[in-house]
Amino acid sequence: MLNFDYSIPTKVFFGKGKVSVLPEQIKEYGSKVLLVYGGGSIKRNGLYDDIVKGLKTNSIEFWELSGVEPNPRITTVRKGVEICRENKIDLVLAVGGGSTIDCAKVIAGAFYYEGDAWDIVKNPSKISKVLPIATVLTLAATGSEMDVFAVITDVDANEKLGTGHPDMAPRFSVLDPTYTFSVPQNQTAAGTADIMSHTFEAYFSSTKEAFLQDRMAEAILKTCINYGRKAMEEPENYEARSNLMWASSLAINGLLSFGKDKNWVVHPMEHELSAYYDITHGVGLAILTPNWMKYILDDNTVEKFAEFGVNVWDIPRDGDKYVIANTAIAKTREYFVSLGIPTKLSEVGIGEDKLEEMAKKSVRHGKIGSLKPIDHEDVLNIFKASL
């Protein structure tokens, strides 16, 4: 196991009615809040009213930034920074899913930076100080409610980049599974695929000695497999929603990756797809993942995929390792299909014309992947296999 430093500073309030803690928690940081949210679902499900009532009752001033996009734009970040500076905001409160939270994080990180907000996306070392961030989660997917990362898109440049800073970890997050009851089936499916992909990125690592982390990763994968369809078919099933919500946080808050090599692979590829075509992140991940798995399967990786098959998909271990590995990959694909997610890039409007360009951008910082690092030619082959 590799050396690591452990710190997960986000305070979590999990369960029904936990939004009631919001005013007292906010007041630890001040009384001026920027409320950041997306397309309006929080108004339809009553969450907006609950939050606003609590803020007003406790004399907390707030300003709003609504309409955050599914792949949050740098233009929206800039609007948020301007509001914060004009009104001397004390805390940025994101209410929504990962896109809303990512937008809030970069607003908070750009607040103290004198240049353009896109600078700190391209180079997070420019971040010197971050406004306090808090979240109320409404979608189990990205895990942004409990990590230090954010992903922002510049649509004019076809760029979708990840950034991060230790102080971008939310100071506290409210996780009430009942606020995910109204999440549509397609978003629940894409969110489940996203949680699984975060777990895969930590699980399929070249580090072989992290036994505990791998067992935790397998538990999260089995949780998603067990509850993903249940949450779609029974949207108000609290057991399903709560397990998926907690899996979302644990998949990417560091617990699975501490002590392991962390060179991610499918996410950098998918970021290019959604930068150019603005597709749903979880859908892109689900399309690419089985093809990536198939592509890197060889004598050096077969043991890990066989382990995955036995421990996650309950395939008997007394068979040929390649048979077990291929069966596991097939079952992964079949599971995504069972969620109603497309299996081909062509189904989401992606053709061959930009594959080469996207493949090169995927590896702009060098080879990607830990279990078997791949270059731009490999990425291109995986893209083509995904058409």
C-alpha cells in the first residue's frame, strides 16, 4: 500500500429532515449566502421553500444563482463570482447535484482570485483562498458533496476540465434521501453509473496490496447493482435512495483511493465527449467502461478482472480466468443496459469526425490509467469500439 495523508473534513448531516440544521450551520460562517441551484426541481419538490423559510426565519440574507447547467459552464461561474463580490457573500450554498456543487466550488475558489475564473480551472495552484462551501444534495451521482474536486466546461473552447483544492471540500453537506425521490429514471440511472465509475477508477489500480480498499470498493459496486434499478422502479423507496446516496459520497471521498495509484482513465475520456457534445456524464461513462475493460484485458490484467467477477458478480471462481473476466465485463454491460442507458456513442449523437481530436485531448498530460496505462491511439480504438 502506498503512503497517504488522511483528511475528509466535510461534516455530514444524513437523513430525513436534516435540512433543519442549515441555518445554525450557516451562521458559523456568516449571514450572507449565495444560493446556487439548477433548473427548478428544488422548487417543484418543496426543498427551495424549506431552505428559504429557514434562512428568512434566522435573518440570513441570500442571493440566488439559478439555471446551473448539467455540464456547468464557466460563464455561469463568472456570474456567481460577480454576485459574491458585489454582496460580500460569506458562504456559497449549493442545492442540487454534482453540477451545481461543482459550479459553487469554483465560484468560491475564484472569489479571492484577481484574474478570470477559468484560470483556476486550468491551474488550481492559483487558488490561494476559498469561500466556505456547503451543500444540500438532491442527486446521488458525482460525490462532489464530500470531495475537493470540480469539473467545469468552456463550451466555446470545447474544454471540460477538472480542478480541485483542499479548501473546496464542503464545510458541511446535508444528505436527505427523500429529496431524491423526484429524480427521474434516466437521471437515477446515469447517477448510478457515475458512482460505479468512480469506484472502478479506484478499484482497477496497479496497487495490489490495498486489500481493504478493494473490499470496500466491491461493497459499493454491489450496493449500486442491488439498488440502482430498485430506485428507478420504486422512486420513493427510502432504503434504495439512502444506500445510493451514501455510496455516492463514499465512492470518491478518498476512502477507496487512499494508498493506491490514482491515475484515472475512463473519466478523462468521457470529459472530452461531454465537452464536445454536451452529453450526460454518467451515460458517457457507461458507454465507454465495458469497451475499456475489454480493450485492456490481457495476461497482466486478467487476475484483477477475474477478482472483479468473483467478488462483485458472484461468478464461481473455479473456472478459467479469462472466461470469468469476460463474463464479468459482459455482466457490467448488461447491467447498464438494464438501467436503460444507451450502449453506443452513435445513440447519443457522436460520430467519427472528432474522435481523433478528442482522443489526443484525453491524454494531453500523458498516458491515462493505472492498471494498464493507455495512450491516444488506445483511446481512439476504445472510442471506435464504442460507436
